[in-house]
Amino acid sequence: MQKLPTIDGQELLKFLSSLGFVVVRTRGSHLQLRAEDGRSTTIPLHAKREVPKGLLRKIIRDDLEMSLEEFLDLFSEYRGR
């Protein structure tokens, strides 16, 4: 099994935008995003700080509703652009 990549909030926002998520609300340093199919998530945008691994796993599993392998494949494809 591959390890989770290190991702900061800004990079996660760009990646989720490429998957069709749009920002629907901002409160402080947290953004709420929603996809057309109804999935939604909240991500922190703290100045150049990494998203904690536990939170990233929760976002992948519960909010994006995808497996870790699916996420890693899509993310490596995104980074390879």
C-alpha cells in the first residue's frame, strides 16, 4: 500500500477543483466545497501548513467517498501534469 502524500491546503483545493468541487462558503481559514453530485467537504487553508494525515484520510474516505487507492491514482495523475 502506498503512503499518503504530503499535501498543503492550497494544493488540496486545486486538486479538488480539478475533480469538480467548487467553493460554496468560506469561514476564516476553512473552505467548504461541494461537487455537482452532492458530495461536500471542508478543508483548512492555513498558511503553508500540511493537511494532517488523519484529516486527509477522513476527507478521502467519508467526504470524497473513494478508496485510498483511487485517490492516490488520481492524485499522482494530477501531479504528473
